[in-house]
Amino acid sequence: MKLSLDDICRAQHRLRGLVHRTPLAHSATLSAHLGAPTYLKLECLQKTGSFKPRGAFNRMLAMTAEERQRGVVAVSGGNHAQGVAYAARQLGIAATICMPASTPRNYIDATRGYGAEIVLCPDIKGAFAEVARRQEMGRVLVHPFDDPLVAAGQGTVGLEILEDVPDATRVYVSIGGGGFIGGIATAIRTIKPETKLIGVETRGADAMAKALAAGEPVELPAITSIARTLGAPKVSDFTYRLVRELVEEVLVVEDAEAVQALFFLLERTKLLTEPASACCLAAAQKQKSTFTANDRIVIVLCGGNVSAEDLTQFHARFMARATSG
């Protein structure tokens, strides 16, 4: 599988009027905090609360009429579920989402609210098995990352970043399965090769970092991070290759660091993000001693689907300890 700038430009044309062209906002607070001009790409304000509809729409818009009639199936316990459900409803396509039973209620309710059929499975392996069964019955798979059409849709974020901050020097992007950063990196590094792409994972959801260390994709025995939307158990050959070739480095941050960044963003910028977004600020903080006044830092906030219950638990688990310590 291959991905090119032309693929991403075609996706941008397809997606006009279907997804938001999200704001890219300069933050005086973060610029002072990090010591360099800093901008936030607000995909947390995208339809469904994350970047996922971009790839879902691009994949489904490329389907034939016969494929659309058969309907789509996806596996997700997070934002991909909502992105697929929303795009399918807008295009008049039946969608089935297979989810592990541990999926938080707010994700299930939102996905069902977009009109998808929900199939709860005992665990993520069971969800993948159910997806395979539905494919055998004729449903078309919309994979969360291992698909050039999906990655091209996500890559439109990279085009928008360079349209708004053409002199960006460092771009921080979360990694789940790798399609999001792979698409963004393809767009940015093709247009402006000197820009550094920094991938970010949380410990316990660090499939890409472990793949790079091993020299090939490896499967995590379990996802232990609270950043559920980064919880791909294994990256694909396709996304591994994109990251290896185009991404400067992959940083792994602790859950506590991601949560502390989440509350910093909430209190100082009034933006509600999820740990899978806030980890990018945590990573930038780790590297701020290397920034100069000539840098232009872009932090991609990929999603904001976090519940009030999640926030309460995060605060009790991580913030109270940090305050008392």
C-alpha cells in the first residue's frame, strides 16, 4: 500500500462541505510556557469530537454503489466508531460497529446516536473476530488506520496546518495505529521536508515505539494506558513504514503526564481534550529546552471525547497526588 500527496489532495476535495476545516489557533499562554510560538490544531472541535470522520468519509466516498448497498463494518472502542457511524449516516450507508464490552458508555451512546448498529463483544479480539464474520457476510471493512484512503483523509489535517502556519518547524501528533500521523507526515514532509514530525504515545499504548525498537510491528499483550483512543494493539506494515520513513521521532509519555497536560489545557486555554490529545503537549514540554524563538510549534489536539466521569477519575488518580506531592 502506498500514500501520496496527490491522494491527500483528492481527499481534501472530496471532504469539502462534509467535515469542518478546524481552527489552528495561536496560544500566547503555551508560547510563553514552551518558549516558542505555539499553535493548536483543534481537531477536538471536528464533527463527532475527533479527526476520525475525515478518513471514514474518504473511504466510503470511494466505495462503489454495490459496496454502499452492502453496508460497512468497523471495530472500535473509541473515536473511530463515532466517525464511521456519522459518515455512514450522512451518506445513507448502513453501519455496524463491533465494540469490546468494556467500551465506556459515552462512546456507545454517541455511536448509537449516529445511527449505527452496535455489537458488543467480550473483548477486542472478539470484536475483530465478529468484524471478520460480518465481512464474510458481505459488509465492507472501514479500517481505523491500515487503509491508504483512510490515511489520506486524515492527512488533510497536514494540508490545513501548512496553509495556516507555512513556516511550522515541529508538529506533534498522537499515534494510535499510525494512520493519522502517517497521513499528516506524508502531506507535510512532501511539501516542506525540513519540518519535523514528532509522534506521541502513552506508555501502555505504545505499539509504534515498540515496533520501531523491534524493527517490525509487534503486538502488545494488553493496552494498559488510560488513553483508550490510542489503544491499537499492533500497528500495520503500512503505517510502520510511513512513520519509520517520515517521522523524526516517537516519544512515549506517562499517563500522569498526559493527564496533567489535559488539565493545564482545560484551565489555561479552556479546551477540553482527551489524554490521547493532551499527551502531545506533554511531549512538547519534554523538549521545550531545545526550542528557539525561530521555531513554530504546532500541537495537534486530535480529540476531545472525554466524559465528566472520566475527568473526575483522572483528577482523583493523578492530579490530587501531584498537588499533595
